[in-house]
Amino acid sequence: MSKAKNHLNLNNTPSSMKFLDEKTIKLDKVLNKLDLLILDFVKILRKHSDYVLVSGYVSILFGRSRATEDIDLLVPKMPKKEFIALFDDLSKKFECLNLSKPEELYDDYLCKNNAIRFSYKGKPIPNIEFKFAKTEIDYKALKQKITVKIQSKELLISCLELQIAFKEIVLGSDKDLEDAEHLRTVFEKHLNIEEIKQYKKVLKND
């Protein structure tokens, strides 16, 4: 969220959520299977790379009730050697649903702007969609992310204004529009509406 968000009202939030500052949210909730999956995953990932969570899971994290089988995650592009080290570390607990050879995943999927998927071993659903950032908007999401503190753990999510704009302009399905509306409702007093409009202009021209 931008420094221009001077209207931030830290008291006008759901009882389970508290803004510690403009880029940090404390969230009290019962962890579901998606939360547990991504918390386990990023515990390993953050030792190797920055990341940001995007798309539907962000809405679900903040109480949106709908089914999903995956969690979308962006990381900065990394050298092959670093990806192989990450893959080997992840393989202690997770499996890739595409291929088991990290060199091929890097060359034939990630470097060709395709996502790969990870899940707990032997449990293909739910899973995590992992892909390299490739556009200016992707890197804005990485740069302007928000920290969500859950119990003693942390998750890094997309800037809410960017998340809403992307769902309304780029994706636009009923499900995505409902996700965006949920975020608008939950964060009504915390959103910079002008920033959403600016992101929409950028996305329309992209």
C-alpha cells in the first residue's frame, strides 16, 4: 500500500484482523489445509528466494468462502543452480506434479513462462502453482507486498490494490470479481481507491 493512504483507520477492521502498520497485518484464524500447505512451503522457499502470494488464495486467507485446489505464488527469476538447490530442499517434503528433474523444469517450464506445481508427497490436491515473475506488474507485486502475521508465522501477499485491479481488469470471471468484491468489503477503510484506478490503467495498456 502506498504512503498516500493517509486515511488508514486501524480501528475499523474485523475483530480477527489488525493493521500493525500499512504493510503489516496481524490475522487471528483457525488454520485450514491451504494455510498449512503454504506455510510449510514458504518455510523452505524463503531460505532461497523472495516470493509473493497472489490471486484467489489472498481472498480466501481473509475469509472468502469458496473452494480452490491451488495457491498461486510468484518468485523472481533465479539462476538454474539456485533453482536446483531450492528444488532439492523442497523435495524433502514436497513433490513436483510436472516432472521430477529440476533442470528440465527450469528450461522447459519456468524459463518459457510456464508454471509448475508442488504438493505434499502423495497428495496432489491442494497444490501450489509456482512461476517466475515476468512482467512489470509481477515485479510490482513482489516489491509492494504486504506481510501477514498468523500465529508465530508470516506470509507475503500481493498489494491489495493491485490484487483487486488485476482480478477486475485482467481475469474478470465471476469468481474473480467476487474475490475482488470480498477484498473491497473487508478492507473498505484501508484501500487507496485512486491506486486501484491507476493499476487498472496500467493493466489495460499492458
